[in-house]
Amino acid sequence: MKKKLSINTPIVNTYTSYGAIFSILPQSAFPWIMNNFIQLNFVYNWDMATFDYHRMFMSNCPSIGFYEETGKTLSSRGENGLKDAIVMGIEREEYLFIYADRFFLKVAEEYQKEHMPHEIFIYGYDLTENIVYVADNLLYGKFIFTTCSFEELTEAYSNINLEYEFMHTIRYLKVHENTYCKLNINQIMRGLDSYLNSYESFDIVGNDSKVDYGVSVYDTILNIIAHANGEGVDIRFFHLLYEHKLLMEMRVRYLIEHNYISQGEIDIEEFEKLKITVFTLRNMVLKYNFLKSKDLLDRIYNKLVKIRKEDYKLLSYLLWRLRVNQKKI
């Protein structure tokens, strides 16, 4: 018995939750994507930059049905509880999203080396081969689709510290293909305004961590680079920044196509060039993490300063143009 649910190659996948969402979102959800993924955060307790509302995208997308099952409920099913949950969920056309300790997963670089509870996305199973179809940022941070055995995944799930109940929660996701999503130009303008002015967003982190917002995240990363002292630099921010620019270019094209702004009012090529520049920067960081060259690190710093300036200029003009056009309606 075997079943795999459909998946697409995700254009956004810095983190497993993003890769999971973007690998199953239907075309009808495109306006929802355009409304979101604008504001950035840097959460000091997490030591990473994310899109705003990082933990809430799955449960707040109108094209995804979402519900949770607690670990306590699952444990009442016995030793095959996770396996049964996966099979029954997939049979209901539901994807699953859980936490698993990579120490027990052969496909992970942390296998038998380091305990690392991490999210993992499940989209199928094969009872004959006794495997689960999963996706995660397993290949040196790269999001991949692969397999692991039911036994490995059960052990990886069961050995997570019970102190963290949310890590034992199973999340079920069901795609609703034709759910109506509407572009919300006011939400987009608010997102741009918050990003440009580094406004604090609704607090989903808690009061125990400092958080930087919007373009101030650039300054946070620049400070980290300035104090790298021959150490590696977290590539995730640069991948996230590339995806931010990729989505922004797509957003501007979408706004042009739907007459919120005209081609004569904005130069889409400037957004494309910035995206390519950020992609080049990301590759420079990958090279630096291998060579640890001080000269290369200085070039990365200077390039990021220029990107920050260009980003602020382009998005400030975009926001101004959108506001002017909205007043005409």
C-alpha cells in the first residue's frame, strides 16, 4: 500500500515551514502570497531572521485547512500511533507537519552526531517499503524531498524532550484548491510601511526576546558580519533576503498586471536587478563560509550596505506611488 500527495518545487524554502507551504499552495492562493511575506524580523532568542508571522502562516492561509492533534492524544494509540496517524492523514488527503530529532534520521547530517529537534514535512508513505516521504532543509540547509523509515521517524519523534509540548503536536494540512483569495492593496501598503519604518508587529514571540523589524534587520546582520572574526556567517538570512526580493519582484509585476500601478510609473527592471544582486551576495557568503577570507567578508559587508540603500529607495518609491494611485480611485 502506497500513497503520495502532490507537491511542487517551492520558490520559498529558507525554513521547512515555508517550503511546506509553498510546495502545496494552489494557484488560487497567489493573492494571499502577495499580501504577506513583506515584513522581516530578527528574533534574538532564535538567532535568525524570518518573515513576519513566521509561526502563523500555516494556520492562517485561506487555501489550507489546518488542525492539530496533541502528543497526548497520539500516545493513547500505542506504539504505532505516529505511523497510524501518518497513514490515516495521507488517506484523508492531508499533509502532516511534525517535529523530529535529526539525531535519529539517516538522511540528516546530524545523524548520530547531534541532537537537533527540527520541523519535518510529510507528504506520503509506502507500507511495502516501510518508508515515509518527507521534506526538510536536510542537505546542508537546502530543502529537499526524500524518504526515511517509519522506525527512524517514530524514534526521532518520540525522543524529543516532553517539556516542549508544542514539539509533540501533529499538524494536519489540507489544500482547498479553489478558495477565493483577494489582493488587499491596503495590507500590502501597511506591510511596506512597516518594513521601511521598522515598525514593531503584533507580538508572536513573547516578551522574553528582543526583536528587530524591517530594514533595521540589515543593521543587525551588518553588525554580525562586522564581528565575525573569521567565523562563519549564517547563510539563512541571505537566502531569506533573496526570497524577499524574488517575491517583491513578483509582487510588483502582479500590481502592474492588475492596474494598481502602470509600467510607466515604475521600473520593474530595477527590482529584477536587485534580486540578482542579492543572489550574487548569497553566493559570496557561501564562498566566504568555505574560505573564511577577511577581504571577501569586507566585500560582503559593503555590498550589503549598498543593497540596503537600494532596497529602501525602491520600496519607498513603490509605497509612495501606490498611495498616490489609491487616492485617485
